[in-house]
Amino acid sequence: MQKNVILGTYKLGFQWATQDPFLFCVHHLDYYPKGNGELGPTDSLEGRNIGNDFVTQNGWRMYHGKKVPGFPVHPHRGFETITFVLQGLVDHADSNGAAGRYGNRDVQWMTAGSGLQHSEMFPLLNEKEPNTFELFQIWLNLPAKKKFAKPTYKMLWGETIPKIEHTDENGKKITIDIVAGKLENTEAPAPAPDSWAADSENEVAVWHIEMDESAEWELPLASKKVNRTLFFFEGESIQLNKVRIESGYGIELDWQQNVTLKNGEKKSRLLLLQGKPINEPVVQYGPFVMNTREEIQQAFTDFQRTNFGGWPWPRYDMVHEKNKGRFAKFDTGEEIIK
């Protein structure tokens, strides 16, 4: 008798619970108003908890930003951030002196490694129309031997990220963005070199899946033991091997079993995260993720002593010139302009 392909489900909150080798996932979707010329919102900020605004009010949040939405300078050690921007733009700056502005399906793959400070701001460039903003940020752990890798980041530009389109037997479309991993004969761009995802044996996958109403698609099997989670974050309902799941749930799947996804009566979007588990102790305190409590304490000591290179920028919520397009400037001095 076939086992249940669904190992567990849970309601999605602001932060989505993940499985090893992932640490964290969040989906930001904000309907910002027009920009005010200083890259912030035209609407009043009155009534918001400025500096810690995570309550959706009028469809948007400032997060830790005071004038521009986003996340001013903060440190990381011991893991990676994968930031996939579907709508809007992100302004990046870091303690290595690197910077960037990215969006339009771009992905920034940042290895914090031994320690890095960065800021992630969401400039509202359009002064004539609303600034809808959407991204996923995913934290991927590093194994102990890579915890102190050199901090760096790599850009996976939207133009290079494969998008596979399937049409089922009823003419319904399924579209998959392959941010990491391989699907059929199509492979995502290579991640940062020290990443757990850089070894194909770890079968790390990050796929954004869009399904037409009533579309049907079979999720391919992994070839070895992986942790596999499907986040159903937009739509009405979906059936997994005829088991109905409502929108707004995370679904842990058995990697050894075939699963057919049949969408409900509204278009749906899902995010799939999978990977071979690292199977090491995880001790996390805020922005630091290590293997022991002693290493966490050392991370705080090191940050207090070195500031992970300091902050070479004129403001903690660093934003770039309004008229600047998508670009990436690396700590090597190389600059790419899109």
C-alpha cells in the first residue's frame, strides 16, 4: 500500500518554516504608493511603528526603514541569503564596499560566510504610479567547513534564469522559474562557489511555480534523500495525489514518491525548496547561524571588535541615485551594468 506523499502541513505565517539545509524563508509583497522623490512613499507614515513596521497597513510595510522601506545595515555570519525579486528593485550595499541595484527576476546569492554587514533597501522609484514590490528571501545554511568562507555575492540576472513552460493535456499552462537546481534538462545558473547548492550531489532546488486554473503537473522525483517543502502561498486550493490543500500552507513531501499537482479553480503560485540535509547542529541567534553556542558568542565578540569590516557608506539605509539602473559592483572593483 502506497504511503501518504504528504509528511506534514502547517499554516504559513510571515516567516515560513523550512527544513535542513534551509533556515528561513519570507515572501514580501507590498503595494507601495507613488515615490516621493527621496525614494520613500508619498503617503504619511503616521501611525506606523517606524523602525520596526511589520504590520501591513494600507497594503505595505516600512520594515526597519525610516524613510525608505527595507532593512538598513545589519550583520550576518555562517549562512547564505538568496534574494529573488519578482517586482520592484532592491538597493544593496555591504561592508566589503560592494553594491548593487537588482530586480526584474534577478537573484542575489550572497555568502555571508565569516561575517558581513549589508543593507537591503526597497527604493520607490516611480513617482507617477504605485510601486508594487515582491521578493522571496531564503536563508540557506553553510556546513561547518564553509562557515568561515570569504564573504561575497553573485548575481544571477533575470535574463539568465530559466523559465520552463508546460502545457498539460487540457491546454493549461504551468510555468517554473528555476532559481537553483535542475529540472528535466534545464539547469539554473551556478550559485555562489562556497554554497551547499554548488555541489549537484546535494540536489538543492529553488523553483517558483505558477499554475493556470485546473492545470495538472507531475513533480519529478529526487534521486536521493532530500528534504522537500512546497509552499502554497497564492491561489484557492490544490490537490496533491487527490489530497486537497487550501492556499496558505507549507507542505512537506516524501521525496521517494510521485506527486501530481492538480490546481483548483484559481491561478496558483507555489515555491519549492529542496535539498540534501547538512545534518549538523544548528545554533542560531538573530543574524548569526553557527554549530555551537560558543561559536555564536565568538560571532558577537568578533562583530563588536571588527564590525565585519565597518561601514564605508554615507548612510545606514544606503540607496543609490534615482536614475541609476540595475547594476552590480563587486569588492574586486568589477562592475556590471544591465
